[in-house]
Amino acid sequence: MGCHAGVMNAADKRAALASRVRAGQLTTAPGVFDMVSARVADQAGFDALYMTGYGISASHLGLPDAGLASYADMVDRVRTIAAGTSAPLIADADTGFGGLLNVAHTVKGYEAAGAAALQIEDQEFPKKCGHAKGRRVIPMADMVAKVEVAVEARQHDDFLVIARTDSRSSLGLDEAIARGQAYAAAGADIVFVESPENEEEFARVANEIDAPVLANMVEGGFSPTLSAQRLGELGFTIALFPVTGLLAATDALQQAYAQLRDAGTSSGANGIGEMHSLMGFEDVWEFDARWAD
């Protein structure tokens, strides 16, 4: 994992991630869903972060990941997280929020907001979480057109387009691989086959798609949870762990609030000093001291 000495500008972040992907270097990206999770993950030294649509829907709106978060909701979160972190940000863009014109608008907006890569998927709108039941996909040709529009709409070649197919669950692995191959041929920089059902299926995805490939590790989802190391051995370039932090944070909150409710005490909780540091209070105090009377 990398170490980020300072906040890179958007162009540097794009170039850093694109260089890793083109070199075939494995990049592990944890899901971030607000600025606390983003700062913690960034300070841990990952080489990329992943803005999870599931996590944004949950933390920002308190709603399920079912196509309810709008483009405006999401691009605003992209802008905030990208500006406040050092690592390149991969950002979930659902279906592109509509038709081909919407896809072009989304790509331009996400790139301008500071993302280093954008993920779009071939689900029907309204989409659903990739590890939830009831997903339906659009025709392959329609998604190929979306990929072509996305590639044309970006301002810089280092802004990566990730094309995801959700067809495995309903149409089978052969169809999912065929779609992945078609999306790569349409210009996608990275192909993401959602929810293979065993390690052998992951191996086929990596072996049969002639493009960098991404694996999505959702604890308790439809796929086995493989380690980043194992995914690298299988040939994957990006390993996403989109809800690891969200699940951990929710569990910790449930425990802390239950203790406060039942015992009337917060004993055992961390002090606020570490949070002060995480949020940058040292800079505030230094500013105040410099401008004090």
C-alpha cells in the first residue's frame, strides 16, 4: 500500500491510478461513505479509495441502494471526498443516471469533481445493489453505446471508465464474460463482472476478458470473500472492499449506543483527541495562534 505525503491535484491522482492499472499492479480500494471513513482510509495509506453508492445511499440519505440517490447527490459527494483526501478516488455512478446524454453529463461532472475513475453498470433503471435480488440488465448493445459515450465524454485519457455487468446472476457467467469482452472492445479501461459465485468463476473472468479486471468483495454477498492477494494471483487489477468500513462502523455504533442505553455510560470509548487530529484541528489552532492579538 502506498503512502500519501500530501494532497495531490486531480490530474496527479488520475495519472497515478491510470499508471497502476496499465502496469497491471494490484490496487486494493476500501469503500468510503462519508468524510470520516474517507479520512481514516486515506490515512491508512491505500493506493485508491472507492466511493460506494451503497454507502452514500445509506449514510447520506438513509435509504437502500435502489436507484434513489440522484446524480446531484452523488457528484456532490464525489467533490467533497476527492477534495479532502490524497488517494485517487474511484466513484460509483450507477447506470450513468439515465440515457446516453445523462452518461456524458455524468462523466464530465465526475471528472470535474475530482474523481480518478468512474464506474457505470448495465442494469435497468432504477438499479439495485449488485448483491441484492431482482437485478435486471439492459441489452448488451445499449451498454456498449453507454461505454462508447463515456469514453468520448471524458476530458483526459487518464480518467478511467469502469464498465460493470450485473448479468451473471440472471443470465449466467458465459453471458457476463461476453458482455465484459464487448465493453472492453468498446473502450472501457477496466471491466467489472459483478457477483461471480465461486473462485473458479473469478478465474474465468480474469482469464477470458482481455482488459484489466476488477473484483468486488462484499461480505455476506453472492461471491466468496477472497483476499486481495488471492485476487492478484488470479489476475485481477483492482480489489474493491466496498462495505467493509460501513459494516464495521455500523457494528461499532450499535455496540456503543447499546452500552450507553443499557449502562448509562460511555466508558471504553475513545477520547475526542484522536478525532480532533483526524479532522485537522491542529491547523485551526495554528491559524488561531498566528492571528491572535
